[in-house]
Amino acid sequence: MDLLVVGSGFFGLTVAERAAASGRKVTVIDRRDHIGGNAYSEHEPQTGIEVHRYGAHLFHTSNPAVWEYANRFTTFTNYVHRVFTTHDGVVFPMPINLGTINQFFGAAYSPAEARALVHRLAGEFDERSAQNLEEKAIALIGRPLYEAFIRNYTAKQWQTDPRKLPADVISRLPVRYTYDSRYFDDTWEGLPADGYTAWLERMVDHPNIDVRLRTDFFDETQPLHRRATLGRLPIVYTGPIDRYFDFAEGVLSWRTLDFEQEVHDVADFQGTSVMNYADAEAPFTRIHEFKHFHPERADRYPRDRTVIMREYSRFASRDDEPYYPVNTPSDRAGLLAYRELARGEDGVFFGGRLGTYQYLDMHMAIGSALSMWNNRLT
Ligand code: FAD
Ligand code: UDP
């Protein structure tokens, strides 16, 4: 074996695939019973509908190298992600665009009129000096739109007052003065035509790659554990960075999600793939309806049944799946200390969402794995 990869998410599999293609023998271990990390999907047994077990995953990128690389393993459908949100019993398009603004104010503003209105409403704070998510959001869209669509949703999603969250979280969401309601701005987007798992399986389908599931790096009863491998061969580690160092610099905080999945005997539950719930009264943040991700499979999916998943957000304890880094000031201080420790850990390369304590989209995980391979591992 020339390389050990801990974790079979997109980061680990990209490094493993590149190493195998260049002639190295690679072993990939994962503590779960399947490959793919959080991008894993499976067919719901009663309906055959593809369900993303760890929450809906939409692929999008503007990075040509990542797009070319992904297309080696799968083709993509022409799915374009659009989201709606329910506020006060009425459905609006999200992210906020001219359609949302006109519907909210019961008006027919032109782009220039809408801009002027939002500019007037947003005067309370300056975008550049905004100190937290609330100030930044108000500076971008004004208080009425913030209170309707952002404040309660954000508080539910982060379980934290938006005045205590960093301003940049909201920058992920565009605001548009056109009727363009696409969720993402990227050059390419789509869903893997035959599913995420088929894509992930093709990445490891190489004689140089040996995959071992239900194998925890820290379990000393299995032969590839930390003490047995450290210093003997290069290790790419994509598990939680604080766990690697036995929490020596404290526990980094994460949010986790609880999913409530149901099969309904109706053709269509909500008419779209993702419906957000902007108000505090709904305890969940959104509902996914998976058949809408693949309209091209309409003749294969049941006509009279559908699968939905409600998503609830909460702080993660040590035993929960870590999903989103919370990034409080004390987390950032802890992360700097862990980075310092990581620099001193010869022969171990920390990567991916958990290994770097960063929210990475799939294209970012693949892109950073390709750079690690090209710049540090070849
Ligand atoms: P992961 O996928 O988390 O893989 C890490 C792997 O390491 C896991 O399989 C884990 O079991 C394994 N591991 C951890 N510790 C150990 C250990 N001790 N021993 C052995 N194995 C271990 N991205 C998008 O582009 N679009 C989206 O719509 C999108 N939606 C998302 C929704 C949710 C709810 C979440 C959480 C993420 C979403 N993402 C999305 C991000 C996407 O999941 C990540 O970019 C991708 O999973 C990153 O891959 P990774 O390899 O870094 O980590
Ligand atoms: N957001 C919101 N209302 C919405 C959708 C998003 O307030 O209807 C905010 C929320 O703070 C969220 C951020 O915008 O954390 C980024 O949204 P995105 O959909 O990118 O978050 P994800 O669910 O991918 O973490």
C-alpha cells in the first residue's frame, strides 16, 4: 500500500482516484457502511425514488477543471435548482428576486424602482461595516424583507440569534433585480443522471483501490488504525480535525440535522423539490420532495406515491453527525491551534469538510482534493 485515505467522501475519493490512476496502491477506509460520505444516495425501498440520505445534494460549479473531472464519472441532467419559501401562508420565490419583491409589496416595480426602494429601506446599515448577519442582511435587502424571509429561517437553521452570526453566511444567497429565480449562479449545474452512488462507485472502480467499510481510523482493533499506520506511509485524513488530536484544543462546534422521511400516497406533495418555511411556527426549516429532482425519470417513478423529507436543525453533540461548522470566535481560535498541530504531523494530509472545519460544497471538496494531489502528493 502506498497511500491510506481515511474517509470516502468526495475529497477522499478524488485523492484515491488520482493516486490509483498514477499507479499507486491506495486503501480507503470509512467508518460508515457505504462510500460517498454525505453525498451518498439510495433508492427508497417502497417507491424506488432516489433519496439523498444526508440531505439534498445539488451539484453546481464554475470551475472548468472540476466540471471536466466530474464528467469523467457521470453525465448530468439539465436540472436547474429553484427554491420557494412559505411566509405567512403565502409562497414566494427564493432567493430574493424581483418576483419576490413585487409579490411581497403587492407591486409591479421595474428593476430600477425595486433597487431604489430596497436602497431606501436598507439605509439603516452599511454593507461594508456590517458587524453580523442581521446587519449585513438589512444592508442588502432592508428590514421588511429581512424580517419576513431571513430572520426566523436563520434563527431556526443556526439555533442562534442572527445578531450573533458572522455576516458572511448570508453572502451565499444572491439578491437579484430580475425575475431570474435560479438558486445558484454557477456556470454548470445538474444532477448525476444515474444517481450519486453510481458516480461515487465509478470513482473507486480501479484495481489499485481497496475500500474497507465499517473501519474506524481510531479503532485499535482494526489493523489500519492511527498508531499502526502513522509514519509508515502517507495518510490523507478527512475525518474531524479535533477528533484526530483527541480534542486537545477543545471541541469544535457543529450543527447537525434531523431528517423525517415519509412516503405519501399522492402523486405530488408540494409541486417542487424544495420548499423553505420562513416562519418560526414551522419547527422544520424545509421540506424536500425527491421525485422533483428527476423529472426525466417520471415514467420510472410511481405516479401515485412520493417521498418527502422534513429537515430540522440543531447543535451537534459528540455522537451526532457533524454537518455545518458553527464557526464561533472560540471555534476559530481552536481551529488555528489545530492547524498548527496539523502542520507538525508529518506525513498526514488533512482535507475535506471535517478535516479543515470548513463548509465545502461538493465542487469545492473535489477542487481542493485535486489541488492537494497536484501540489502536495505527487
Ligand atoms: P464527507 O462527505 O463528510 O466525508 C467524510 C467521510 O469521512 C465520511 O464518510 C465519514 O464517515 C468518514 N470518516 C470520518 N471519520 C472517520 C474515521 N475516524 N474513520 C473512518 N472514516 C471516517 N454540497 C453541494 O455541492 N451541494 C449541496 O446541495 C450540498 N448539500 C449539502 C447538504 C448537507 C446537509 C450537507 C451536510 C452537506 C452538503 N453539501 C453540499 C456538501 C457536501 O456534502 C460536501 O462537499 C462533501 O460531502 C464533502 O466531502 P468530504 O469528503 O470533505 O466529506
Ligand atoms: N437563508 C434564509 N432564508 C432562506 C434561505 C436561506 O434566511 O429561505 C439564509 C440562512 O441564514 C442560510 C443562508 O441564507 O444559512 C445560506 O443559505 P443556503 O441555502 O446556502 O444554506 P444551506 O442550507 O446550503 O446551508
